[in-house]
Amino acid sequence: MKLAIVVILVGAIILVSWAPWSRGNAAAVDVVGSTSVQPFAEMLAQEYVKRFPEDPVEVQGGGSAQGLQAARNGIAHIGMCSRELKDTPDEKGTFNRIQIARDGLAIVVHPRNPIAGLTREQAKEMFQGELTNWSQVGGENRPVRLITREEGSGTREAFSKLVMHEHDISPRALTQESNGAVKALVKSDACAIGYMSLGLVGHELKAISIDGAAPTAEEVKAGRYKLVRPFLFVTKGEPTVGAQKFIDFVLSDDAQAMLAREGLISVR
């Protein structure tokens, strides 16, 4: 009996010594969701861990729908969403909404495309499949090749609301599952047109004006560029202590300045 008690005690000591909390390492805060928000969250997480190395943060993509589902099911501490929450019990009625920035939704073409801008109506008709040649909007005699995002993407849902007004996107559009994939296709095809986060356009694509307003942070802040959507963190109920600490950092002056330098519009 004494030997059995000793064995149990030794086993307990070993378990305690190997448990994460005994080593002073907090479990990582998991952040999952929108591929539009993802690169900015990764950048902030890297800076956060530099400042607080004892508080790891892990960021994964997958899309806004997956981020909401992961937060709802307790798989992630924080979900990332690149559209406004729907006024339904399973979204606004479930999630704690934290807006971390605003983002312009850019409509992008190949740099060699001479088109500098479209009206919102022209963009809608193009993505509906009614305008099928660039010559119909003053461009070259080339077919229009549509690039869109997948169902469940926050970027697609924002585009559907802001440009399509809930009209269907043409089934002829090529569907891609990330901003990076959209960027790669448009960059390689002079006939292509797509849409993506303004903060991720870079210098390899041309973001065109819409209704005469240039797609820039300045025009967004001035209220002239209208294709704007929120970047959100969501939690189911109140955030955990670790998640709240990361959220507080993301909303801090330093982190908001980092987002502004990357082309987003600060919530400050």
C-alpha cells in the first residue's frame, strides 16, 4: 500500500511538472478566419509576441464563415470577419463584435488594362455577365474575365452588398479562395477583373476608381470612396483574459498606426 501511494505521488508530481501552467507558458490565443484580415492579424501577432513572449498568439485563415464558426464552437478564441455581422440571432445575437479597422474594397485589373475607372453600375453589370467585352466600357476589344471569391467569404459578401446589391455573380466567374489567389490570376491576365482588400493590392495590380473616387485610404476617410467594409474580431461572449489582452494591443495607438501604414483605416 505504501509503495502504491509513493508511485501515485511520484506520478502526480511528474504530471504537474510537465503541465503547461507549471512552466509559466500560457496556452496560445487562437485567431481564425478571414483571409483578408489574416495578414494584418499575423503582423500584429508577431509584434505582440515580441513584446509579450509569454503570451503566444496563433493566426490561421480559412475565411470569415470559418472564423465565425470556430468562435461559435469554441475552437478559436477570436474569429476574424471581413464583413458586417448579420442582424440574426446566430451572428449579432451570438458574438461580441470588435472593429479593429476599416478597409476599402478594391476592384482590380491588370496594370496594362487602360481602364482607369468604372461606375458602380458598370461593375455590377460586368460581374452579372451583362458586359462581356472591355470595349463596352471604353477599353480594348478584349473579353472580360471575371475573378470572384468563394461562397462564405467575407470579401464576397461585402462585394455582393456594396456592388451587386444582392444580384448574383455570373456563374462564368472563376472562383478563388483567397486574396492571394485573386491577385495571382489578375496579375497574369490582361483581361481579368477581380476584387480584394485595398490594403493587399500592392504595386502589381491596378485598383480602379469607382464613381470617380480613387481607391485610397484618404478617399475612404473623406467619405468619397464608398466601397468600404469593417475588419472585425469576434468572440462568443466576453473574451478570455488572453484574448482580451491581444485585443487591447490591436486597438492600441501603436498597433493602429501599424495598420494605417499598411493601407487600412484606423478606428482611432
